Amino acid sequence: MSIIQFNHREPIGSSTYPMPNGLVDLKRSASMLSTNPDFPTSTIYIHIPFCDQICSFCGFNKSVSSEDTKEAYVDALIEELQIYAHTPWISALNVPAVYIGGGTPNSLSADQLSRILSFLHQNFPLAKECEITCEGTPMNFTEDRIAILKHYGVKRVSAGIQTFNYDIRTEHLQMREGKEELLKYIERIASHFDNFNLDMIFNMPRQTDDIWQDDLETVLDTPVKHLTIYPLVLLEHTIFYSDFVKKGKYPAPEQDREMRLFNLSQQKLQNTSFATGRYTVRDWAHPGYYRRYIDTNAHCNHVLAFGAGAHGFLGTYTYRNVKSVKQYVDMVKNQKILPYDSQTFCSIRQIMERFMVMGLRLINLDLADFDLRFGEPWQNHFGDKVQALINSGFIELDGSRVKYTAQGYIWANNIRSYFEHNTTGAVGYSDTRGLGKTGKDHYSSWLRVKATDAETT
Ligand code: SF4
């Protein structure tokens, strides 16, 4: 009987698979866009790589940039949208969810946001009830930006809080606002958007159990309907990476403590409305407030991704756009070509693996969907692996649905990686700084975790 043991808990999981790390073939890509897609469902991701300030932990592709750079970027973004728009492939799509992420999308002006959203509505087949999400800082959801977002049908907003604790925010995260100020911003945003998410981080320096509990209790007292909680991950080329690894300012984050705080979060939230609509290991929601964007991507649908460093999946290939804003603007505006940095044209086996890697983000993946999608039983390809995970106490099958056990919740990202081919690894929707060729190289050596850490005996 196969038993699996994971040595290191993966703090975050893959947001795309397989890793786009092959050569770009623009001719083949253009030829594909002139045909119809095999299936119509696609989400849209738009990356805005600008922030007003740089937070200590953040590894996303972003920078503090001038107004001129932002304006040139928005022009280029619309050029990139234009390259795809009205191709047979795009015209045949149905888009149930759009996610504008970053960076800080609401660091753009109301006019810039308006131009992007207007172009999208006019040129892409958004579904009637399309869920459009815009990320941003709580401070930048100003009345003029809110008015534009609402005008263009943005129904969902997401704000990074990380912690309400003033000392941690100011001393360790490069953030300025205190709890009372943040709560006022949250009230204002919630008065406009019923579907509102907060991002929170645990296992940060000086964040005691009491502080984390207080953070969760504070969220529970707000009107927000969705909560995403992440463990701290040390990403290369971040301020924290330098503080932790190079300067030795803080002790290494302990995995045991991370697991303890993870379990504490589950206990704290389990009898609340957030538990009722929980749909991934890290996403908690009031009933009906799940993120359609995540759910659609988890079902192995297309992801049309735009912007510098964005990652997409167009049915037969995954791709990554160039990270540099300058290079992105040049490729799109001057050369008028798709700004791809790399691509991987997928085999059927890789798409099947993608189904598992993306799908197991959900806490109730229905494997019957695999049979429908690929026309053959999932057992033919993953029966042994699923059985090994059951034998090891990580998952159970409820009919054809995969249910994580208590241990499975803790090791969920490792379980997802278990279905990846060994040579690939986790990436985000937009590239992180310092991303290496295998994808998992962007973790520090302390927290570097590889799919090969799964030992099967
Ligand atoms: S956490 Fe958000 S606001 Fe902070 S640097 Fe990263 S993208 Fe910008």
C-alpha cells in the first residue's frame, strides 16, 4: 500500500500549470486565435503593476512609477486587448469573471480605470452577469473611482489589510494606517460593494497568537463577506527576504508555528458565516459569496491574461507576458505583437494534470467533471495517486467528490503539487520578482518546497 509523507508544508500553491517556460511561437499563437476554441468558458485577468508604496512581504510584479509611465501602460494595455479582440477565438468565448489585480489597480486614476473597463465591455464577450473584481488598497477606493467601478459593473472589490495591528504595520510592513482608520475605509467600501474581500496574512514577525486572533475577530466584526488568509511566504527580492535572510533581523518563520496558526484560524472561523461558504483552503465566504473567478479557473477553463508579467492559459498553451513595463509597452505599442515572454504548448497529459492541480484548490472537487471533460475515467490517469492520498489520510472520496481530511487541509498545496510533473512548479497570475526557471525558485531556500518532496513508499 502506497503511503505519502510530505516533508515541508507548501505555503502557497500553483496559480497556473504547466509553467510557461518554453520558446515563444507567435505564428502558432496567431493561427490558434484564428480558429474556434474547443470550449467557450474563459476568465479574464488584467495586471496593473503599480503601487503607491512597496510592502515588505510582496513579491508581485509591481513598482512605484510616474504618472507618465502609468498613462503609457494603460495605452499599451488597450493595444494588447485590441490584438486579441474580435479574433474568431475570442469572439466565441463566454466570460463569466474578470479579475483586475496587481499591483494596485486603484492606483490608476478613475479615468484610466474607465478606459480599460469601457474597452473590455465593448470588445470582449462578457457574460450578462459577469463577476468583475477590482483589487486595491482600502485608501484608494475613493468616491470617484468607486463611481467608475460601479458604472462599469464591478460588483466585487478586494483590499489587502494583512493585519490591523498598528505596530506590525508600521514597524514591519511599511504601512502607515492604524486599525480605526482602516475600519473607516472598510465601512465606506462596504457601503458601496456588498461583495467585498479582505486579504490577511498570518505568521508575520512579532505577530503573537493573540494579535492574530484579534485580527480575525476584527474582520468578523466588519460587514465584509469574503476573507482570504495566507501564511507569510518569503519571496526573493522582497524587503522581508532581505530582512530575514540577509540581515538576520528576524528568526526564520517556523513551519510548526505556521501550522498552529493555520489551525487556530480554522477553529476561529469554523462556526461563523465564513465557514458556510468556504470553498478553498484559504478562501472563506458567506454563503453565495464565493469568487466565481477562482471557481471558473479551478475547473480548468481558459484564462485570458493581459498586462506585464501576467500568466494565461488558452486551452492549448500557457503563456507569460514580459515582466518589464518598458519592454511590454514597446512590444505592444511599437512592435504590435503579443508581449509573450514564454509559452508552453500543452500535451493532453499536461492539461489533465492542470485539471487536478487547479481543481484541488477547491475543497470539493468533483472528479466526474474530469470524465466529462476528457471523455474517459479519471481513474485511468490518476487512480493510483488518488488512492495513495486516501491511504495516507489526506483525502476521502464522497462519491466522485474529493474531500480534504483535517490533515489534507494542512497539506493541501503539497497535494496539488503531487499531481504536477516534477520539473514544474508554482507561479502566480502575475510573475513574482526573482522567479526562476522552475517556478518554485522564487521561494527562499528556507521555505523552498518542491513537488519532489512528496515521498511515496
Ligand atoms: S501588497 Fe499590494 S500594495 Fe503592497 S506592494 Fe504588493 S501589490 Fe503593492
